[in-house]
Amino acid sequence: MAEESISQIEEIPEACPHCGNKLSPWQQVLLATDRALVCKNCWYRIILDVIPKTKKTDSDKSKNEEPK
């Protein structure tokens, strides 16, 4: 769990990738939560890519099994 939060912190930029304006700590928290933010300086949309991690449920496992 701690390793996941560390990797998420590393992915969040400290400044706007378009204009270089430094993001406030609160903007970084919003970006970490919502994965999208608009820079107040240049109005550039900062969108972080998210790779969904899906877990297989019992019903998914039973659908994938071959009938005997």
C-alpha cells in the first residue's frame, strides 16, 4: 500500500508541463485525486493517464471457466 502511494506521488508534476508555472500543494492534491486540472496561468489542461487495475470477481472467473 505504501509503495503505491509513493509511486502516485512521483507521477504528479510539481509544475505545469506547458508553461512551467509551479503548482500549489493544493493543486497537486486535486490533480492526484481527480487526475485532471487546468493551469491558472496558461489554461492548459493537465490530464494524467490512468491505467485501470481491474480485479476479477467470482462471477468473472466462473464465466471464463470452460464447462465440463
